Amino acid sequence: MGAARARERGKGWPGLAAATTVAVGLLHVLVWLGRKERVPEPYMDEIFHVPQAQRYCRGHFGHWDDKITTFPGLYLATATPAWLAGLAASSLDAVALDTAADWLCSAAHLRLANALLFGGLTTWLSFRILSELHGREAGPLRIALATAALNLFPVHFFSVDLFYTDAGALAMVLLSFFLCLRARHHASAAAAAAAVLFRQTNVVWACFILAFDIHRQLNPPDRESKKQERGAGVGAEEEEEPLVRALWAVLGKAWLHRGRLVRHHWTMLALVGGFVAFVRWNGGVVVGDRESHQAVPHLAQFLYCVGAMAAAAAPTHFHPRTLLGRGKALLRGSRWAKLRAALLLAAVALVIKRFTYVHLYTLSDNRHYTFYVWRKVLGRSEATRLALAPLYAYSLWCVLASLQKGGHCPPLVRLAFVTCAAATVVLSELLEFRYFIAPLAVHALLAGPPPWLPSLVLQVAGFAAVNSLVEWRFLCRPIGRWSDGSVARIMW
């Protein structure tokens, strides 16, 4: 009943969903116009993605740039309009096809298609998922602001207007999640397969969606919400069912309902199994340039990721009143609570000390903000990195607490989220903020809007200010010339 009421309430806001999508889309158009004027040529990794897409637009599928490390989902998606245009013009006449490809697949139009198609789909899906999960508690204004905040997250907003894989990868993950919430299991698996075609690590989010869906079927939302209502208030976290007991209970239910679960999820299971087979055949996840993307146990990358999640919701998690309240709660808590906090801090310090890596690209490419973050903060000394351990520990606590308060993440789902978020980032030696986009988006959707409207307003305003500053710096303040003679501009 609760999920049904949320769904029915969300159906009453299609106009607001469209308005939010259009508003964010207009911002992307403004950014696109600025970049079309000042950065008309492919920039950074676009020098690989744009020519590859243009080859696909012309039907040249036999050529592959070995510098590209992802599957061809982005290029297949963008080549389709050019093929359809050529077909409509003269039944795939070579000249007509090349003409359509030249116009539709220019760098400017590829960027615009990426922003409007995948950026717009992400915005619309964000609104629908938030309405589906949190429509009962949050009004339409909070849902719209939370949608805007998610889509204005600076790293995501910036990358959407480049011809990168990030926008399409996130859009397909959210589409799979939305279809999962609507019990369209096989369609959800198809969207997850499309997500993997954009970026291989999205198979991890396919696993999370599978786990979330199975847990949701075995423990309907109404039952979970009633448990949380009974356990609401001080001490609710301690009153949750122990993790091991919850795991055994789910495994027992899954065995009892194994026939139904297999019927619903065989396509998603086939996707995951097929990807595992591909990895064994390929000798790894990466295609193309493997030498620059070696897998290492970069566990500190997960700490950077949870730090980004907490920082994105800074008006909520770092408000002085919140910090003071949580500090008092820890001091007044039980010995077991204090011991857990100490163990968490020790584990974070160990990860920083033993599992911090730095890629050559991070040290050498001053066109990324990560270069300056490492040089001025993370790379100064080990003592500097260890001094950030309390911040990382607090950030992880904030992430878990916000998931619990969101009402759709019992302990097993929280464990699945943390495991999957870590799995998507910890094997990469390269510090790349774009890798945090999908974990942050999924977390924001599960956690839902913060309870205080001013926090949301401040979050949206803060993101808008950062985006304006970053875009101005990118367009108007180049930092010189790169080794190939191109203008060097700073970006995420």
C-alpha cells in the first residue's frame, strides 16, 4: 500500500517532472553554446571518442582506437540517428550517409545529443525514482529540488556537456533501476546490459539492482516501513535486525521462492554470468589501452568517494548543529558505539597508509583538478593524508546513516550498496572524480531529499555557483598550451 500510494502521488507530478527536466536541459544548452564558441574542437578524451563515433556514423565498424577502454555503447547510440537519416535520404547511398554523418556527428552535435538525450533522461528518471521511493514523505517541491541537486552535481553536470561515456552510462543505470522499481524485471536487465555497453563497471550496479530487487520482493516495502516505524527514534539503529540473521533469513526465503526469483531475474543473472565469462576470456575488464589502466587494490579511492558523497550534501551533514548533535550522541553513546567508532577510524587509517596509490596521469596532467588536489593536499605527505582519516570516517557514517533514514535500505541493502560502490572505484589507480558519479547518484536516490528545505536550496545554489565558476575557468582562463599544441584548459 505504501509503495502504491507513493506511486499514485508521483503520477500527479508529470508536469513538474517535465519542467525540471526542461530547466536543467536549458542550462546544458547554455553550456553547449559557450563550448561551441570557445572549444569547438574535441578536447581531452574527446579526441578518441569523437572520431570513433564518426567512423560508426559512416558505417566503418571495423576500425577501433586502441586507446578507448570501454565498450562501443556510446558510439552505437550516436551513430543510429545518422544511419536513419541516411536511410531516409536515399536508402543508405554512400554520399547521403556521409553527408548526414558529417552534420549529425560533428563534435558540437555529438555533445548536444549527449547532453539532451542522456542528460535529459537522467534528470527525468531522477525525478521519477525519487517520487517512487520518497513521494509519500516529500512534497513535489522537495522532489524537484533534490532532482535539480543531483543533476547539478558539478562533476556530473560538467561531463554531460562533453562527448564522454558518463552521461549515457548513468542514464542506463537509472533506467534499469527505475524499471526494477516498476517490477519490469527483464526490461531492467536489458537497460543494465545497455549500461554495461557504455561502461564495464556498470555490471556492478546491475548486481546491486538485482540484490535490491530480490530483497524488495522477499521483504515488501510495507513490511520494512512498519519495522522502521516501530524502531524509529533514539536507538533505532541498534534495534535493527542483526546483519547475519538478516542474511540467513533472506537466503532462506530466496530458497523457498527460488522458482519465482529465477523466472523474474534469469535475464539479469545471464548478463552477470556473461560478463564474468567475458572477463575470463578477455583476461580483464578493460578493453584497449590496458597498460595505462592496470588494476590495483586502491582502497583509498573508496574513501575519496564517500568523502565526495558527504561533501555533496554538506548543508545537511556539515551543518554546525548536525556536527554538534552527532558529536554529543557519540560521547553519550555506549562503550560498544565508541569502540565501533574507534575501530572504523583505525581501519580508515590503515587503508590510507597501506592502500594509497597515485597514477602517473594524476602527477603529470595539470588540466585536471585532481592534479592540484593531489599536489596541494593528498600528495603533500603521509601525515597529511592520515589527518583526513576522521573526515573519511565521518563521511562513511553520514552515507550509511542517510541510507538508513531514507527508508528503503535495511542493513543488507546498505551492505550491498557499500560493496558495489567500493567495487566500482577501488581497482582503479587513477584518481578520477567522474568515477564517483554513479555511486553518488544511486546514494542520493536511495537516501532521498534531506528533511530541511533550506538545506536543499543551499545545495542547489552551491552547485550552481560551483558550476558557473568551473565553466568560466574552463572557457575563459586557459592555462597555456599542451604538448601537442592545443590550448590547455582545467576541467574535472
